[in-house]
Amino acid sequence: MTIKFGMITNPANDILEEINSILKLGFDYAELGIEMPGGSPEVVHRNSHKIRNLVKEFKFPPLAHTAWWIDFGGGYDLVREVWIREANKSIDAAELLGIKKINFHLYSIGLVEEYKPYHKLIVDNIVKSLREVARYANSKNIMVMLENSNQQKKSVVDIKDYKFVIDSVPNLKVHLDIGHAFIENGMDGIKDYIFMFKNKLEHIHMHDNHGKWDEHLPLGKGKINFEQTAKWLKQIGYDKTITFEVFTSKKDAKDSMIKFRKMLS
């Protein structure tokens, strides 16, 4: 299998229009944002037949992406349980579309410097929550992937926490966001994530930034060395999916895809 290249839908827009535009740009697949307002589980249910027919026109099956603010680490169990129920609604929507891979994020509002005394409790709660979510997804033959955090706004979560969660949740796979890894620790961060998790790496998000915050720029407009990133991915024999999460324009996303494909070859 060779690497497949995709683009993510913008949940602020109509999901059918987003899929159509990604298809016209020649990507191999669409990563569907099961996120409010334009791609919420309720919207997916109402449009499931049309979405299923549309994604069949791609060369490769779709993936599902959920909202970054789903908070699995909160200390109020009732609130945390509601987030688990919301996550399961997204899994149900993915199942309705025939999707086999869905992502969630290593995030909690408490993962900041001010709440450092509660850090272990928060991370343990994330593990507890993801065990339930992954168990539910596995019952539907759907793989759960965890996306690494972007380390901004006084966040104190890092690769050690990420590894702890990955190792603590059965069947949980790695979704590596290259831009987030760069914000965390520069090119060393990207290298560490690639080689530490090479055996569990299932999916990648690709976009550029200047190392300070999550800008989602086209490749070459920030400070990430994508030539080196391509070499590392080739070293581990990565051959799955890469989504270009470039927010400046869809044309920029396509140009970034073409650029990275050349780097790999």
C-alpha cells in the first residue's frame, strides 16, 4: 500500500459541499469532521445516504475527525460521562457512514500550569474515559486513534503523557499531528513521535507553523522541515494516510499535498 492523501472537511460549512470540493481537488479520501455545526452527528444522520454515496467516489474510504474540545479528563464524573456519550454519538455517526477509523484528542481544560497538582488525576480520567470509548468503538469494528496535543496556552501535557495514555488503553492507535509535535519540541518533537510510535502510527495530519501556535499554514510557509519529516517517514516505512489540515484555502491544501508527494518520491 502506498500513502493516501486526504483533506479534512470544514465543519463550519455544509458537509456535502465540503466533500464535493475535496473530491474535485483530486484527493484520495475525505476526512469527515463529525463536528458541529455543519457535520454534527445529527446532520450526519439526516444526510447519511447522500454522504455514503458521495464518499464512494473517492479511491480510499473516509476517516472521521471529532471536535478537539471533547473533555475526557474532567473531575466531575457526571460531566465526563456526558462527554463519553457525545463521543459515542460520533462513533454511531461514523458507523452509519461505514467509517472504520475515528480520532479523538489528548485534551482537557485542566491540562494547564494552574492545575498541575491535579495533572495525574486528569490524565488518569482521560485513560478511564478512552477505555470506555474504545470499547464501544471496538464493538462496532471501528478503530479509535488519539491525536497529540498542540502545547499552546500554558498546556502542560507532553509526549510522556501521550505515551502513558496510548499504552494504557487497549487497541488505541496513534494519530500524529506534525504541526502539534513541532510546537511541543521542534523537529526533535516530530522525530520523537515518529520513531517512538512507529508501530502504532495509523494516521497523520500535515500542516505548517512557526513553532508558537497552531497556525495550520501551507507547507513551506512556517518553520517545519518537511524534507526531513518525509525522510523519517520513509525510514519507518509509513504507508497509510496523511490528511492536509491546511486552513488558509483548499488550493493551498492541494498544493501542499503535491509538494509533500514530491518529497516522498
